[in-house]
Amino acid sequence: MSDELSSKGDQIKVGHTFRLTVAYDVRINGVTAIPSGTPAIGEVTMRTGKGVFGKSGKLEIALRRIDLNGQAIPIDGKFRQEGEGNTLAALGAVFIAGGLLFVTGKSAVIPRGRELSGYTQSAVTVAVKS
């Protein structure tokens, strides 16, 4: 992940694209086909904010493409992140304070630097520099 994503606030919506970077060389028969550092793109496919009763925020993302020297290579890969919920704290607050409903869960955060796995959608021919 080249960018951090968070379900906090309303900045991130479904359809939001974000930057990725290939972390390791992709090698075929000892030849580097896709070098580390190659840029890639992902997309947010689901987002919920945190809510009352300890409901945590959630993010689902999909890997979309690698941009290799002007060639867009479609990729597959999905990841889901949930914030930590506070359901027990919320239930305790309701019983103790008789209807106190402002205890919320935590936002989902996918930090910059998180490694994700992805795969090309089909066989791809790439030009390899010697």
C-alpha cells in the first residue's frame, strides 16, 4: 500500500482509487517480468463508518491493475479490514446509564506499507529489457 486508507470521515467512498507499489520482483524463469517499485492501482469496493452500539467501520478493497511501462495489466486481489468494535462497552453503558448510546466502534484503517497479494487475471506478454 502506497497510501493509507481509513473509514473515518467521508473522504473515502466506494469507487475511490488508491496507489499501490509492487513490493517484490515478479520473476519468470529467472527473468524479472515486473520489477519491484512498479506502480499499481486499487479501488475501494465497500465502506461503512463506525456506529453506535460499538459497531466498527469496515473497508473492502480490490486490486485493479499494474501500470508497467504504459501497459495496464489487470490484476485480482481482495482485502477486508474491520475496526475494533466496542460492543461490550456499549452494552455495559446502556445498562449502567439507562440508554446511553454514544459508545462507538473504531474506524477501519489499512496502513501505508501493508503488503497485499494479487495475481494477474490472465497470461500477459511483457517486454523484458536485457
